[in-house]
Amino acid sequence: MTIARTYAVANQKGGVAKTTTVASLASALSELGKRVLVVDLDPQACLTFSLGLDPDSLDLSIHDVLLGRVSARMVVVSTAEGPDLLPATIELAGCEAMLLTKTGREYVLRHALDEVRDRYDVILIDCGPTLGVLTLNALTAADDVIVPLQCETLSHRGVGQLLDTVHDVQRLTNPQLHVLGVLPTLYDGRTNHTRAVLADVALRYGLDVLDPPIPRSIRFAEAPAIGHSIMRTARRTPGAVAYRLLAGRLVGAPDDPEAVAFLAAHAGHRQIDLTEPARDRA
């Protein structure tokens, strides 16, 4: 029996492409034939909206699951992208206060997912921009953490705080939790600044830098407006190709040589080599 590998996509800084990463990886993994569940753990419900659902029209959501009102199986919905979804609504904003009164509050999501874990190959959890109880639940339920990081100086100031939280979770609630690495997003490989930020993060925190980096593109902003990920709206763009390669590497699939060549040839995108300075064209 296959038990899903669970990834928490977390960074308490907003605007670093957490939701985009979850939606794009989920769609790419579905293309590979994997059974995928995505969990929207952000009260803003951007993942739910991005996958074509109107959060305001939902009767049940992850909020009801976390409070024990219904099982996860009753709330999971299918999406046109391929992955199944545990959706969120604005009600989730009040869930943290309610969970604070519960014994074992950090384990609520893990227990909820145990009911459906054997139905999937991969579970991806979209965390909100906070280190509160909801994110603690995600980290306690996960096998691995992916940290999307915008390649700018101010964007990595909170990485240390996130890692402190991860270490607390490893010590207290989930000893097997593993930080898979930092995923560069909004990436422009032409600038020295981008490469310097990545080198600093790798050295300062001892983290792996996941490859390929995700290039900056307006296509990511356009996709949610029609309820799809970039895999549907602009599947041949560098951003979509990069996420498709990353998804394959997560599950051990061989790289597509044409995709690797396409990214290598694309202006402003290059494989990460933190030992080689780039010519600053910005």
C-alpha cells in the first residue's frame, strides 16, 4: 500500500510564491500520473481560488476538518487541474484561536490526513504567511519542508525564524521532519544580487538550494484569474517547464533533456552555480 509523501511549503514572508509553487507542482505531478492532494491552510484561500473554486460558495472546508466537525474525506473535492483539494475559506482565520484550547492541537491536521493518506502518492500543504498553530500543524503533518524564497535581501530575513520553528517541531512533535531546501522563486539569474542572496542563505543556514530555480514571469499572476495553474495557461513558458522539472525530481523521474535544454537556452535563466559569479546586467 502506497502512503503519500507529504510536503509543507512554508515561509512566513508573504509574496514568495508559496501558493503558486503548490498549485504548479501539484498539476505537474498529476501530469506524471501521481495521485495528488493539496491542502489550503491559508485563510486567504488563494490556493482554493487558484484551482477554480469560489471559497465564498463552499459549505465545508479545512476549517471544519480541523475542528473535528467532519472528516477530511467529506471535504476533499476534485479540481479540473487533476489534484484533489482540501479547500479553505475565511473561516480558517478564527481556527487558530479555537485550536489553542485543544489538547494536542499541533497534531490535528496529521490525524485528519491519516484518513486519506493511503489514497495519494503526494500531499502538498500550502501554509499561510505565519508561524502560528496552523503552520505548526502543517510541519507536524509533513515529511519534508520546501521553503520558497524570493531572491532579494529582505526576503530571507525570516528564514532563520522558520528554521527555529522547524527545529522545535523536530524536537517536540515530528522528529522525522526534513528540510528539503530553499526554492528560488521570482528568479533572475542575470544579476549578482540574486546569486549573492542564494549563496548567503546556503552558507548561513546550511540549506540546499533546489534546482531549477523558478523564473519571474507575469504568467504566474495571470493564471489564477481563470482558475488554473500555469501548467494549463502557459505550459511552454520557462516557469511551467521549471516546475515540471522540479516535480519530476521530487518523485525520482528522469529529467526531460528537451526541458533542460530549453531552460538553459532561455535568457535570464541558468542552472544555479553558487561558486560562479554572474555578470550583473540589472
